[in-house]
Amino acid sequence: MNWLFPLSKGSGPLAPLNSLQQQRQRQIESLKAAHPSLAEIQKDVEYRIPFTVNNSTISVNILLPPQFPQEKPVVSVYPPVGHHLVDSNNGTMITCPLITNFGMHSDLGKVIQSLLDEFWKSPPALMSTGPAGLNGHMYKMPEIPESFSELCDLNLTLLSDMSENEDVLLEFFVSLPQLKQVTSDKEELVTNIVDMAKKNLQMEPQLEGKRQEMLYKYEQLTQMKLAFETRMQRQHDLSESCSLSTLQARLKVAAHQAEEESEETAENFLEGRADIDEFLTSFMEKRTLCHSRRAKEEKLQQSINTHGPFPTTH
């Protein structure tokens, strides 16, 4: 989805490849070296090899999953064919041992070559999927006869001219029904391509609108994620502040503070800076508060020993 979320420029040098990525690159290099006609559909991910059998062009598609070569490659053919190496249910997925037994030490280039060799020895048969139209991925050439009956009607002079003059020979071939069919099909194909291109251009504003909508929603998602993480951190901080161990520590400090204040009240009384009534009232209040906090601290310690430092709800 790089077209949707383009990478920022100036991101610095590329990180070194890890071991799995290095093995992936070696497998891809083996595939390229073994098959010069290999077409790269998506770099390091998808490749295609065309081959022709019985006047029909068939493509072998190789899809490399993210963890390849730890994961097996996904190999398929198009159009659907009937063959003992291909899944009979769909006619496209190759399920032979060459692929199912693929491992870290397999050689992708050799595996695909073995697959093609088997196709040459035992050509696959195109499955019947209805009439082949020009909107498909394959064009079936007209059958070329072993001899042309039109030549039988020509005299020796015309045949001699045809042999000596390429323009005359070309004019003859242009008049053949097979070549006329190819020309007609080509024109129809061009018309279909132009129509499809116009439809794609008409859909461009809609696609751009969807893209902008996606970008807006992605921005919303980013903001919501940030808000969620902030609230999670706040919840964590609150949980820490409300833990039994934290409360215990605060009670211990508060009890010690009350004890110091009661001792300070006693010293003031002994030094004559407070009368008896003031001393009794303040001293008893501070001592009571100190003992109360220490009793709570001891109960919290018992709870910590039993339930752990964090309170739980059931």
C-alpha cells in the first residue's frame, strides 16, 4: 500500500538484510538466473513465467509469502488447465511434491525448471471455461493449416512472382482468412482496451475520493491510538498510586509524622510552652492518629502478604 501511504524521503540508509532476507534474495537470484523470460510483477514478491504449448500461452505465477523460504512458495497457472501436477478442483494451484515439499535448502530456480520440464513432457490441457474472449489473459491463435488450398488455384506465373517478389507474397498472406481473423481480433482488442481505459479514467475521481477518505480515517485512527495510549498510561499511573504497597508506604510516613508531632507536643509541655489542658488534648489526638495509621499499615501488610501488592476486584 505504498501508493496510499508513501514512504517519507530522506529516511536514511537501508537496514542490513537479516539471515532470512538473505536466503530469500538467493532464491530469487536463482529463479532469475534459471529463467531469462521471468517477469517481475512485484519486486521480491511475485513473478511470472510465460510458456507456449499447443499454440496457447500459459503463465506460471510464483508468489513468495512474507516468511519465504521458511514458508513454501505459492505457484499457480493461468488460464486453468488439466494436469496431474495441478489441483483438479480449480485447475490453477500447483500442488505437486515439488512445491509441497519445498524447504529452506530447496532451489527455487531448479524447482520451477523441473515443473516446466514436466509440462513439456506432458502438456497441460486447457480447461473448458466458456468461449475465450479478448478480455481474458490469453489469446488463442487461429489454426495454421499444413498447406494452403488457395495456392492450388494460382498459375505458375503468379507462383513465380510470389516467390521472387516479397510484396506479392505479403499481399497473398494478408488475404488469408487466418490473418484477417488476427487483424480483426487485434482491432477488437484495441477497442476494448480503449473502452477500459476510458472507464478507468472515469473512476479516477471516485478512487481519489476513497483514497482521501482512507487517509482521513487513518489520521483519525492514529489520533485515537495516541489518546488510547495516553489513557492507558494514566490508568497505569493511577493503579500504581492506588496499589496496597503505595498506600502502605504513605500510611507509614503519615504515622511517623503523627508520632513526631506528638513528641513535639510533649517537649513543649515539659519546657513550659503549653499548659496541661492543651497538652492532653493535642498529645492524645496525635497519639491516637499515630496508632490508627500504624494499625491500618499492619492490616495492609497482611493483605499484601495474602493478595499481593495490587488490589483486585471479583
